[in-house]
Amino acid sequence: MWEDDFCVISLLFFMSSNDSELQAQARKILDAIAFVPFEQCQPLSRDFANIPVRPGIYAIRHKTDGLLYIGKTKSLRGRFSGGHKAFLWAWLDNYSEADIRVAVQTISHWENPTLLLELEAIILRATEPPYNVQIPAER
């Protein structure tokens, strides 16, 4: 039990001592999913074959309204092939399928879930996408 607490405390210390590095990683991911030209994002499809199976952070984007939703997943393709609530919300908002695309950034941090949660939280706080119901408060 004490070892688990020690690991968590060590990780929190590491994260707080490297906040600027964490901010830089979050900025790089955000640039990759938010500012890549819309035409280079993945169009909606039934199987999402062009999206990698790897872990990553993704954004559901609208052609003119920008970021609609940001999330993280162990398998980018798997996350979309089973459906996604943001697609339903976009349909309810009368967005055309042609105007919705997915931007993805593969990541290697899946083995460190706390770091991944913090990266996602930084990106969500910076962008506040309308389809993300809960945006984590700053720690």
C-alpha cells in the first residue's frame, strides 16, 4: 500500500517539476489536432480504416466551427468504429457529414495514465470544445 502511495507522490512531484515540459507536450498535441488543415483530417467512414489502431488524442472538428470534441483512447480506430456521441450531437446540430472530420495524434504515453490525463486536461482547458461536457479544473 505504502509503495503505491509513494509512486503516486513521486509521479505528482515529477509532473509539478516538469510543468513547462508538460505544457509544451500539450501544445504540440493541440497544434497537431487543432491546426492541421481541415482537408488533412480523416473524413467520417464506416470502418475508419485510415485512422491508426494506436493510442492517441483526437479531435472531432467542424469545417468552420472548429473543435467540437477532444478525447483520448487506447485505440484511435476502435474508438470510432463503434460510434461516438459527438457524431450524434453533430447530427442533432444539423451539421453535414462532409463538414465533420477527425484529427488524430498518436501518443506513446498510454503506459502513464496520469500523464495522459493531465495532457488531455491541459488541452481541454485551453480549447473548451462545446461537446466536452466536463472540462477538468486546473490542479
